[in-house]
Amino acid sequence: MKLKPVITFRLSKELIKELQSICASEDRSASEIIREAIKRYLAIYKFRTLRNKVLPFAEAQGVLTDEDVFKLIS
């Protein structure tokens, strides 16, 4: 059986208080909330990276807005 990796980091007192409050109100562990936050951050990072790669090609085709995209896929 593989052990799960553990990461140690520091939080400010203010962040700890906010996190503890959320944990109590949502009845979730700090680990669950932190994992979810990291997953969301990574998804947004991947999206932005991909968007930045394709943006020049889209602009060259005249796709500049969300409306332009919806017109193409509709």
C-alpha cells in the first residue's frame, strides 16, 4: 500500500481563523477544503494556460468574445 503524500505549509492566523470557521459551518475537515481549493486552482491554471495558447489563433479567425464562440458552436 502506498502512503499518501503530506505537504506542510504555514497559514496566517487570520486564514486559520477563517478556515476553522468554514470547517465548523460546513462540517468538513480543513484537509477537504484545502484539497478542493487546490483542485480548483489547478483547473483554473490549466484553463488559463490553454486559453493563452489558443487565443492568438482565435483572434486571427476573428473570435474575440464569448458571443463569437457561441455563434461558432451553435
